[in-house]
Amino acid sequence: MSYGLVWFKRDLRLADHAALATAARRGPVLCVLIVEPSLWAQPDAARQHYEFMLESARELHAGLARVGGRLHLLVGEAVAVLDRLHAAAPFDTLHSHEETGNAASYARDRAVARWCRARGVRWHEPAQFGVVRRLDDRDRWQAAWEAQVAAPQVELPEPSRLRFVALPAALQPGAGATWPDRGAIAAVRAPAAVALGLDAFEPPRRQRGGRHAALEVLHDFLDARSGQYRGGISSPLKAPTACSRLSPYLAWGCLSLRELVQATRARVAALPEGDRRRAGLAAFLSRLYWHCHFIQKLESEPTLEFRNLHRGYDGLREPEWNQAHFDALVGGRTGWPLVDACVAMLRATGWLNFRMRAMLVSVAAYPLWLHWREVGLWLARAFLDYEPGIHWSQLQMQSGTTGINTTRVYNPIKQARDHDPQGVFVRRWLPALRRVPDTWLFEPWHMPESVQARCGVRVGEDIALPVVDLESATRAAKTRIHALRAQPEVRAAKAAIVERHGSRKPPQGRRKTAAGSASGQLDLGF
């Protein structure tokens, strides 16, 4: 009996799941999730991503069980797993959503495509986001995005019409299977994170995975918290509740982009004029648009994960890597209170709001003069909601290597005065600062020794000294960036980048706001 193989990737849900629905309408299906050791060995992978994925997958398995199915967790490289499945019980079609992931997942998908052609297996890959594969004209992108999010959500056939096939007997646990882990999600036999080489650390206060949690967060945001969105998303104090907090659920596909856009539009239409939630949700919708705008950049130019988008910036920072500066940043010991407090919060929660993310990258790129690649890998592991397309586009934009964006330099002292004027945030995350008087809170390195002795805190010990002089280091960095931008050959190459990647007007005539163009997306990046 022929059947369709449904390969769940970063689409861990049943609702609006085009791959599963299409397969189920055509005939019997087998549902699998593959734990691929080579992908989890990549330098952008972290234990928190793996655990969040497993939490979401277990809930997905329970949902499939309610309609008579099962999610089979298999371990191995994708081509080898597919080949063994096909040898044991041939399938005629492979169903999975398109993925714009990191270079390793891109190479994996190309290998799977070659395998499918060699075996005569059709690969059905519906779009998951508003991203267009093989886009030949950026002017076509906006209409394609709107068509994707406005289309009716895809529904599964009635449970009575669903047909599932069992995992081939030769691959059942205890029947000679040779997977490193031979069970299914139901048996909770997924490999331990440490067995995949993942670091033992994960943020103790991170969000938990699964569609149930995603829907709770969504409804709480639509019904209540969206009223804080416009005024609260820049503040490190207000953002944890003002932001949607939906980004990890979108990144791992617990929610579809389409259902998120449609639910938000429906809520806006139902709210009365003058309700603060209307303005908040309108701003949120614009970020869903920018979310896909940035992912499209990686889809169209996968090398931007590794190389400067504008090649005229090659060699700008690469030869001058400073490990001590990087260690100070990652360790939360830069000496600038707001920066170090953000690092502490990130380690505890796996999340920061977009402005604080932008500030971290700005500090890394300008006064610390660090290349974006290593900084990006650290942040990819630190962000629970890591989305490669957004992440690498934003790293380059904030580091000034796109060649088309305004130089954005965030002064961490000014940001602290603007967004944490009473020092509530920095004192929450940096206990030593709780003993520092308000007068010295933003620049504690200027605190006289007599004051240090009186409050029982030592600069250079309890509180780090700044690793560089902020003003002079930032000035020198901006001078170098602007001198390079002014070179005729660098200026000449800008037009081609704008044509290929430049933003277009958002839908419904909304203008690009400063926050929208800087953050560029939902809550994920900057």
C-alpha cells in the first residue's frame, strides 16, 4: 500500500498544517519527526531550542493520538532515515513545509531533494511563511505575502476519514532498529541533549513549548496585553508583558503565521475605535509583515549567514577580533550596567525585547568592534526564538554591513537613562547595583572610593570597569564605518542590494515607522 510520509520540522502543530492536510486528503499517512545529530551539532543550536522542540512535539503527538495517529520520533541524518523508511515500506510522496533555515538545514534539504529525484518520490513543500522560493523580483513579494496570509486556513479531513499507517515493523523498537534512539515521542525516548553535544545550560525561566501554551499567550495578548504594545515594547521593564511573547511559538511552528495574522486582524475589527488595543495590534501586524521581509533576505541570499551582505565591507572588522572584548560581553562584564543587566536577563529567560537586542549588537559592533558572526552565534544560542532569516539579517543591519541601512549606534548610558531612569531593571538583574546610590547608577566607575566603601561595593570587583572608553571607541568606530561608506566603489554597489533586498511599502498603505524599520519583525530580533 502506498502512503504519504509527513515530515514535521519547524511546524509542530495540527492546525493550518498544509503538508499534513494535503497528505491526509490523498490517502494514508505516516508522521515522523527526525532528530538530526548534524543539525544539533551546529554552533547556533542550544539545549533550550531542543527542549522547547521536544515539549512541542510531545503535545503534537498527543494531538495526533486523539485522531488515531502517532508521531514517530526517529534519530539520524535525514537522507539515511528516509532511505531506510523507503526500503522497509516505500512511500510515493514526501510532505513537509518549506524551511528557510541555517546553512546546514539548507544543505540537508538539497540532499533530500536529490534523494527524492533518485527514488522517484514527489516532494510536496507548501509555504509556511510569506516567503517566496526562487523569487525573481522583490516587487512581487508584497502581493505574495498578502496572498499567503489572507488565504483560508487549511483544515484536516474529519477524523473518520483520516488514515494512518504504522511504522514499518523492521523499524519498531526492539525489532532490530539501529537508531541511537529507537522509540517514539510517546515513549519519551528522545536522546538527551547532552548526547547530541548540546551544552548542559538552559535558561531556567524560559517559555515552555507546545501549542496549548502558544494559544494561551496569543489570547492573553489579543485580549489584554496588546494595549501596552505601542508604548511598552522598547522598555526593558514593560516589554516582557507588552510584547506579544509569541516569537518562539512562531519560530517552531506551534502557531502558523496565517492564523496569527488572521486572528489579529479579526480582533482589530472587533474592537471599538479609540481602544488602545487597536493601535497596538495594528503595530503588531506591521511586524508580522517585516518578520517575513527579513526571512526573505536569507531565502534569496543564503550566504548572508556567513558573509557581509555588502562585500565592500569585507575586512572591516575580521582581522581585529578581540577575544577579551567578546568574553566581557558574553560574561556580562562590559561595565555598562544596562548591557550587563540585559545579558543577565537573557541567560535567565532566553528573551529580550528588540531595543535591548539592538543595543547589545550595537555595543558589540561599535565600541567593542567585534565582527557580527561570532556575536551572532552566541545570541542565536541565547535567544529561544532564534529564527535564522531574521537573526542574520538583523545582525548585519545593526553592525552596519548591509550598505543600505542607516548606521544605528545605541549608547548604553543614554538607553539606560531613557528606558530605566530609576534603575529598576539594572538593579533587578545586577544585585551589586542595589547598593549603589542613584547619583552613580548609570556610570558607577566614576563613584569615589569613599562612596564605594560606604555602600560596600568595589568597582573593578563587584562591578566591572568599562572595557573601553565608550565615547572615544564609538567615535573611532563610526569614523571608520562612514569613511568606508563614502568610498565610490562602496556607494556604487548599494543600488544592486536595494533592488534585491530593499524594503517595499507595507500592506494597507501603512508607512514604515522608525520602530518598524529598526526592529523589522515580531519580537524576535532587534
